[in-house]
Amino acid sequence: MSDLDTFRSETRAWLEANCPPEMREPVRSEDDVYWGGRNAQFQSEAQRQWFEAARDKGYTVPSWPKEYGGAGLNPGEAKVLREEMRRIGARPPLSSFGIWMLGPALLHFGTDAQKKRFLGEIARGEIRWCQGYSEPGSGSDLVSLQTFGEDRGDHWVVNGQKVWTSYADKCDWIFCLVRTDKDNKYQGITFMLFDMETSGVSTKPIRLISGSSPFCETFMDDVKVPKSYGEDIPAQVGEVNRGWDVAKYLLGHEREMISGADSADRLSAIGAAMKRKSGELDPLLRAELAMFDVDALAYACMGEKFLDEVKVGKAHPAQPNMMKYAGTELNKRRHELMMAAGGSRALEWDSEETAGGKPARDWLRTKANSIEGGTSEIMLNVVAKRILDLPGA
């Protein structure tokens, strides 16, 4: 057996022993997702067992170095772990913007002390992060942001507003873009980290058409942000006034995260389930489900190809934009087909049978996929300009 074959056998046995059956079932509600943080509570004993087993194994962040709480898996081993978890339908043991976005930025730009302080807390689920990027009037043109940090010697005084801050009302800390030089549009932004319980920080949830409120407005009124949290732990990541470099790097990981939200899940099983419940599916709908499966498999192959190119240093910097566009449009299409297959029952809003209208609410939620993290129109512009080399208007 090859080393990867041996690793696959060991991983399969470990998952069988440590992933409870309940954690192999589809997520039914927001409560089924474990986000960690200082106020986190487990919703079941199975959720606790799965998280603690994965945390102790380093599988909350399997590709991170062991010194930061990861398992130190190489790309091949990480791929095998993903495949084996997908095979049994295992839920992620920990969901975290710290894992998907801030962590990669810290690994690339952070000081050694920053990495030791924050990465370990992220891997152990001890801290929950939110992202302070978008502002009213500064969405696609993010670099026009106006939240300002005034230099007061040993600290910054930050004033401004962020919007669409996911789960800000539930998070412990924020990674936030703050203008620290008003005269330089690109080289006048600093990437700051601060506690959401700092005096002057407040949040207001935004109610969506789905009925949920995952996004918030975040207000900063004379927020005092220290310049350091200890020796060699600056409050900013990267250099002061060079936060746009960090922001661009992080946006690539955010777009990969958004693009992967259920996008590659196949719908053939959904079609089979609907057939059992209501008889033969409409032939045209059945054909659309099959076409989606083909596209979902092609998308998954494209993702693996891009990962392989990253490993050998041949990845195009605009590939995350391409993945984000394709993945989010695919996910929206997936939920449209699920609604079509569900018929009038899928439109139900409150019953226990549909878990409080989960199909309809999830379908409405996907409308934001092509807006958050960069609109589909902006993604297409980037692909046209940087990958296809098309001339500008």
C-alpha cells in the first residue's frame, strides 16, 4: 500500500470510531452548526464529542502546522480527509471565519507571536471572529471605506460603521479594515484586530427576507484599540497603512469559502427522495437534476485542479474570483431545483415537517451568495480582464 492508501485506511477507521451517527446527518438548522467562541454552547452530546475528538486530533484545521493546533497534513492527506468525511456525510466539527479567512492571512502575514496567540485559539474553538469590511457606500468599491483610526500614540481611536457583518452580534473579536491615512486611497488602510466587547462597539442585526438575521450593522464610536496586545503581538496584521495587501489575500480565501457552500453537492439523491414521496418526477425536471449533477462534478474537478496548481505555484491570482462566481451561481441553481422538486410543499414556511420552512428559507438565503464577498458582476469583470485579457470598455 502507498502512504496515502495507509493514511486513508487509518482515517476511515478514526472517523468510524469518533464521528457519532448524529454528526453524519444533514444540518437541520443554525443550531446544528458549532461556531465555537467564549459564549458557545453545545446543542448535543454528539456535537461535543465530535468537536473535541477533531480538536484533539488537529482536524479542526488539518492543514495547519501542529504548533498552531493543526494536524500538519500535507495536501494529499488533507484531500483524503475531505473525501472520507464527505463519504460518510460528516459535518465540519467547527465552523469559523477564523479558519476560513483570518487564519490563512495570519499564517501569511502574522508575526510568530500573533500566530501563537490567535491561531491556537481559533483551532481550539475558543474565539469566534467576524469580518469588518463592507460599509454603507463601500461594497464593491471597498477601498473607498471611511472608517477612520486616529493615531493617539500607544493606541488608535476608531470611528465609523460597517455593514453586512456576519454574526457580529455573536462574535468575540473582529478583523477590521480601518483607514489610517486619508490622503492615500490604497496605501492608507490598516488591518486591525480588536475585541467586540471594547467600549464603543455596538451591533444591530439586519433581518433578511428569509426571516433570519445573520448579518449586522456594526458601529464604532471612539473605540480605543491598543497598538499592541503584548510583546510582538501588534493589533494590526502586516504593516500600518498596508492593510489592503492583507485584505486582498484574505478576500481570495473568503471567495473560495463562499463558492464551496454546498455547490458541489449532487442532486440525484434529492430526486430519488422526491420520487419515493410523490411518484415519478417530471421528465424535464429529472433532466435538469442530471445536468446539475454533471456541472457539480465538473466544478469539483475544477476546484481540485486549482488546488493542484496552488501546490506547484502555478495558480492564477484571479482563480478565486472564477471559483466564487461559478460556485455561487451553482449553489443558487441547486436551491432553485430543490424548490422545483419539492413543489408546493417546499413553499411551506412554519411546519415541523419542513423544519420551520427550511427549504424556502435556505432558497431565499442563497440570493445573497452572488452579492456577498464580491458581486457576480464584479467577479465576471475580474475574470474578463485578468484571465481572458479582454479589453476594457
